[in-house]
Amino acid sequence: MIIELENHEVATLRVALAHFSGYLEEEGLGDDEHGKEMVRLYQINTNSILKKITNN
């Protein structure tokens, strides 16, 4: 899927993802194994998306 975004939309996504990543790092999603795994997977995907939108 290709989504074309305006520069201001990319900036909005970048800020939102960076904030979400910081929130996950600080607050997490619980101390159980499921919560920890969800944080790990969200961080992987968040970083992947951030790399894609900052390279364009």
C-alpha cells in the first residue's frame, strides 16, 4: 500500500510516533510477559515506520 502524505502530515506522524515510543518506554503496557512483548513489538514497528518517513 502506498500512501502519499504532505510534509506537515509526515511531521505529525513523526511527532505522534516519537511520543508513543517514549510513552511505551516510560510507562510500558504492564509487567507481565504479554505487556513486555507488546512493547517490544510496538517499538520495532514504530522504529521501522519512523525510519521510512524520515528517509523520504
